[in-house]
Amino acid sequence: MENHPSTVSVLADCVTIVEMDDIKVVRVSHPKATADISLHGGHLLSFKPAGQEDVIWLSEKAEFHSDKAIRGGIPICWPWFGRIAAPAHGFARTTQWHLVEHRENDHGVMICLGLEEDENTLAVWPFSFQARLYIDISDKLKVTLDVRNTDDKPWRFSAALHSYFNIANIADSVTTGMGLEYRDSLQDGKVCQGLQQLRLTDTVDRVYTKPTETIQISDPQHARNIVIKNQGHNSAVIWNPWQQGSQGMADMADDGYQTMLCVESTYHATSLETGLELQPEQSYQLSTEISVQ
Ligand code: TA6
């Protein structure tokens, strides 16, 4: 992070809490990797395996305030993905999570954050729930969103782990493994067929409906491939706003699009009513595992 956070408390050898503006951040510093996780939004901001550039992109103009979503990192989109209801991408990314547990050993660090309903969430989504976010930090990163229906009636949801990846230059980067069929969000969800290899030259906003088990983003100037394995998803979203989109966002530099690419582990639904139904006491996990090769 750019400005200098102040240490609030030391929780263990590898885990401290630091403060940035009005946001508290769990800072992990382990021989295998470092990571920053904001309690606001349950939002991972940084993941650096030892000897690597950050794998996660964070906007240089990101704003760290409790009423805003943070631009970059891994926003948690839940209990809906997209603009099918307000606020966009659900309330999880703009709500304060709490630290449930942290563990560390020679292999890495596990951080668990929690979120439950309160009067603010009930005002926009009238259900009880328990959400847990498990973040495993070692030479790989694994993020698992675990949601449980603690209400006495069923509810429906959609979700995404909206990962922003840090790449040296979008013009040199090729993405594989997204599959061929996609719904084009720039054409009202029109179903299209794409290519095996994606090299972007303009804005994209697509929901790939049949991604393969492993998605790869080549990042040649950083001499690496970013490898993504998702579970619990029904699709994978790819997004880059390109120049015009970057210019339209106050929390993104005009050239920000050149060094980022979103590839998202997504449970997609076109409306709240068609989301995945969870009965009382049922739970569901959506995860993404990220490594570099
Ligand atoms: O995941 C892609 C997307 O839904 C795009 O449509 C784009 O708007 C992006 O997310 C960012 O959304 P945000 O609400 O964070 O500006």
C-alpha cells in the first residue's frame, strides 16, 4: 500500500493489524509470502509470494473509506454479483468484517474473517446468514467464501471473487482456459463464441459459461504465468475497462487498465430470483486458488 499505515496491534509472529485511513488491515508477513487483508469488505489487497511482484493489482487511486468499495484486490461480491440489485455487487464488499481466527505454521498463514446480518444488511436483503472468508497464504493463495443460511426460510444468492490481477502489460498478456462460450455483458448478455486464447485490445466484460479447470494469464514481463483454479463456480468473468473505462473511474488512473485484468470465480445469475437457493442450515463454498509459475 502506498501511504504509511500505523501498526495497531501485533497478534502473532506473522500477523499484525495496521490502520489505513479509517480501514483496519490484517497484515501477514511470512517467509513464504506477504498479504494485506482489509476488514472493510473482507477484501484482500495484496499477495506477494517470496521473490515475486504482487500478484494482485490495487489501484494507485484506491480509496480506503468505510462507505466505499476498494478498487483492486479481491472484492467479495455477495449476496449478488453485478447490478441486478443495489448496491452493485452486493453489500459484502462495503461492510465491515471481523477477524474470527488466525493460524500460522512453517507452510503459511490462515486468516478467517466473518460477517453476519445486522440492521444495515437486513435493510437491503432481509435474511439471516453467516459468512466466513478463509484466506490461506503460502506460496499459493486460496480464498474461500463459505456462506450459511441461518434463517428459518430459504434464500437465493449469486457471488464472485472479483480478483484483479497485476500484470506488467495487458498488450503482452494472453489468457487461456476461459472456454469458448460467453455471455457478453457489453451486448446485453448475448451468447457468443470466443477463442481459446484471449489477447485483449479493447474493453471486455464477459461471463464465460464453461471455463476449464485451470485458467492461466501470461505475464511475460514479470517472467511468470498466473494460474487460477476455481471451485463452486458456474462461470468465470473476465473484465478490463480499457482506456475509456479507466478514465471514467475516479478511483483508477487513466492508464490503470494497462496493468490489470480481472478474472473472477463467479456463481452467476441474471436476477436475484434465479440465484442459487440455500435452505435453512445449508452452506455453500466458492473458492479461488492462485499461484504463479
Ligand atoms: O465483473 C465485471 C463487472 O461487473 C463489470 O461490469 C464492471 O463494472 C466491474 O465489475 C466493476 O464494477 P464496480 O462496481 O466495482 O465498478
